[in-house]
Amino acid sequence: MADRGLMAGAAQAPARVAVWDPVVRLFHWTVVAGVVLNLFVLEPGKTAHRTVGYTIAAALAIRLVWGFVGTRHARFADFFPTPRRLARYLGALRRGEEARMLGHNPLAAVMMLTLMALLAATATTGWMTTLDAFWGEKSLEEVHGTLGNAIMVLAALHAFAALFESWRHRENLVWSMVTGRKRA
Ligand code: HEM
Ligand code: HEM
């Protein structure tokens, strides 16, 4: 009897698979914490702000390498949004028939790559403000601040998209970014 109960339980519990490896998850939550600190908590340009900015840059550098040598869904080749993949996904989305994907879907992938590029540009312009060559250059600070604000706007959109997709597919994608696991 006990055995039957166990087997029935096993049959009902949906299988979970590992999707996001620890590097991806650590990268994600490091970046989230760092961006929130630099946008809303720390004083712009001060030592703490710079240290957090460089920490984000280091996490991003590791993530970029991981995009070539990491686990399956961490690889750029797994989710790179080619025009074909994107067009097909957008078509299906318009008809409300978009497939659920284990890795990043092509539209999410555009956002992932855009956010990564913005993070790199923000950290680079931040670092540039510390160079003698740009001493007192207000316009560079402005560019840096605008890039930071673009991250804020797009990240908010990205978080809403993650919640929306979680509702669409009846699964908690945010929690998956914590545990790394998703329904098979
Ligand atoms: C990627 C993470 C970063 C974000 C999201 C970020 C965001 C911002 C924002 C929103 C401002 C305000 C801009 C304004 O007043 O118009 C700012 C200012 C500044 N940031 Fe960053 N930043 C980051 C990384 C860095 C790094 C790595 C450095 C330097 C090593 C840096 C140095 C500065 C400086 C010097 C200012 C100008 C401060 C002032 O107005 O006196 N930031 N940052
Ligand atoms: C500063 C804010 C944020 C930034 C810059 C950001 C950036 C990113 C990036 C670059 C990825 C790709 C991860 C990778 O492939 O390594 C990602 C994925 C993801 N993020 Fe964020 N994120 C932010 C905030 C959030 C928040 C607040 C949530 C939760 C509501 C969230 C939920 C997710 C989820 C669920 C994924 C996986 C998406 C998928 O299933 O394809 N993110 N994020």
C-alpha cells in the first residue's frame, strides 16, 4: 500500500528539470541588486557606486564567457534571436499560440541581450568619467546617467514580461531564476 501511494505521488508530481545553472542565477541577482543600489540607494559617482558598478561589470564579463562555454540554456547559441526565430515567435504570439520554452524565448532574448549591452555601456561610460581625458566632462556623465535610466525602464518592462509570461504559462518563472528548475 505504502509503495502504491509513493508511486502515485511520483506519477502526479510534475517532473522538474534544471534550466538555469548557478552562474546564470548568481549573475542575474547580482546585477539586479547592483542596479537597484546604483539607481536608488548609493550616491552617484562615489566609491561605493563605483565598486558596485565594477562588480556588475565583472559579473557581466563572466556571464559573456559563460555564454560560450556554459550549460545548455546559458549559451547564446541556445537563445540567440535570429530574425527567423523572432519572426516565427512574434507571429505565434500575435495569434496567442506562442510556445512555452525552457530557455529564453526569442523576444525575451532580445531583451536579455539589450540589457547586457546597456550594462556594459553604463559601466564603461562610468569608468570613463574617472579618466583624466574626460575630467569635468558633464556630457559623459549625462550619457552615463541616461544609459542607467534606460536600464531602469527596460528592466521594469522585463520584470512585468516575466510576470505576464508566468501567468500565461501557469508557472513561476521568477522562482525558477532562484532555484534554477522548471517544469519539464
Ligand atoms: C552599471 C552600473 C551603473 C549604473 C546603473 C549607474 C547609474 C548612474 C546614474 C543613474 C547616475 C546619475 C547620473 C546623473 O546624475 O545624470 C550615475 C552617476 C555617476 N556614475 Fe554611475 N552607474 C553605474 C556604474 C558606474 C561605474 C562603474 C562608475 C565608475 C567607476 C560610475 C561613476 C559615476 C559617476 C562619476 C557619476 C556622476 C556623479 C555626479 O553626478 O557627480 N558609475 N551613475
Ligand atoms: C535591474 C533589473 C534587472 C535586470 C538588469 C535583469 C536582467 C536580466 C538578464 C540579463 C537576464 C538573462 C539572464 C541570463 O541569460 O544570464 C534576465 C533573465 C530573467 N529575469 Fe531579469 N533582470 C532584472 C530584474 C528582474 C526582476 C525584478 C525579475 C522578476 C520579476 C526578473 C526575472 C527574470 C527572469 C524570470 C528571467 C529568465 C527569463 C526567461 O525565462 O527567459 N528580472 N534578466
